[in-house]
Amino acid sequence: MKDPTSVERHSVLFSVKDCGRSLQNCLDTFSRFNLTPTKIETRPSRSDAANCHDVFVDLERGGEDLVKCCEELKSHCLNVQLLGTHGEVQWFP
């Protein structure tokens, strides 16, 4: 049985060029769709494109808004992937 207090998380990966406001443009896109990132990680990209970063984002809310947001992100990013949906992982001491 699913815990009613548990939250589904949706993970998105996108790649941006290292230039002014590129990450901010992507974060503004999440804001327009009322999607709030709960976790953001950036890493230098392994792709052949120079000066690019991969950005991993976790969100609590998905659905149709997330799909539309990913479509709009494609205009700002080199690559956009919806990695999947997963439940909250419990922390064990």
C-alpha cells in the first residue's frame, strides 16, 4: 500500500552551454510551469560539445505540466531527458 505522505519525485537531465543566463533561462522555464526543483546538480558534460554542463533536477510535481516544460526546455538546451519517476527514499542512520 502506498504511503499517503510519500512524495513522487520526477528527475530531468538537460545539457546547457556555459554562457550567460543559460541555466537561469532553464530555471525560469520551470517557474512558468509552477514546477519547483527540490534538488539541482551540475557537472561538466561528458559530451563532445565544449563548455557544456549537464544539469540534473528533481521535482515533486509532474504530469502534463512537466511534459510541456521539457518541450519548452528543448529551445534552451542541447539535450533534455525525462529520466523517470521514483518515490521518496527513506534515510537510515
